[in-house]
Amino acid sequence: GKGCALGENRPLICRVYPFWWKEGDQPSTEDFSIEINGECAMSTLWNFSTERVLEELGLSQDRVRKELILMNAALKEHREVLEEAGEGNIPAVELLDWFVDKIQQATLR
């Protein structure tokens, strides 16, 4: 009954769940539509609207939009890193080590 013990330290995906940007919208500015995306009991079982779920979770649309902008940027970055790994033919079993090495090299610059 107290929510997540991690509070504001939750991973980004947990901070935006169960919200996502509407298909066709681009989460690059703070003016895009959000919707429920996922198996949120408040939405699927109780038929709460997006606004009601936001209210129940104590969130504002602006806050969720800001988090979704961060999520979008993170997904783009992850895609770029995975594409680079693919171009370098990094085997899946070596991907984590390759990624850690890449981070270490970037921090040494």
C-alpha cells in the first residue's frame, strides 16, 4: 500500500509505466499525446481513463511527457549502440563486455 520502495529512484521504464506516446506522435517536444499502453489493471479491469490513472498515481501529464522524452532519447541511443555492435559483428555473449569497454573508453576521454 506504499508503492514502490525505490520511489523516485525507479528505473525510467518504471517511472513512465503504463504510459506511452500515441502512435504517430513524436515525443521530441513537450506537446504530444499520451495513452495507456500495457496491462494496467486500472485501465483494463476498471476502465479508468488516462486522466484518472494519472490522478490515481499522483502524476501529471507534463511529468509523464518529460519522462517519455527521456525514454525516447534512451531508446534511440540504445539502438545506435546495438547497430554499432552489429556492424562490428560483436557476438551476443561478448556484448556486455564490449559495452562496458565502450563506456570506460568514453569516460577516459
